[in-house]
Amino acid sequence: MANIKSAKKRILVIETKTLRNKMIKSKVKTLIKKVEAAIEAGDKAAAQAALKVATAEIDKAASKGIYHKNTASRKISRLSLAVNKL
């Protein structure tokens, strides 16, 4: 356990950031699942609408450093390709 005040603060800050990152990653995963569900159902309009929302959220996560920019780009690319195949 940390004894120095600044180290104690870092522990608290890291916990807060970790929680925020988990929340955002969870939200992105949920949105990706919604796109994939719409693709499975064969509903192109719903898939495109869900893709738009998911893309915005993935980009936001990448800009905050939660995902690497290439990872975000890959996720968006794969989802877009799947929707376009409908």
C-alpha cells in the first residue's frame, strides 16, 4: 500500500479512469452487438442506423485514448463491410 500522498492520489485517479474506460468499452461492445444483430436479422435500414451510432462512439473512444486509432479503424471497417454486404 502506498504511503506517499501523491501515490495515494494516483491510485484513486487510476481507479476512476479505469472505471470510465470500462464503461465506454462496454458501451461500444453493446453497440457492435446491435449492429451484428441487425445484420443477422437482415434489416439493412436498422443495421445502417446502428452502424452510424456505433461508428460515432468508436471514434469518440479512440479520440479519448481508450482504443488505439488503428483498432478503432479496424472495428469500424469490419462493421461497415458487413453492413455493405447486406
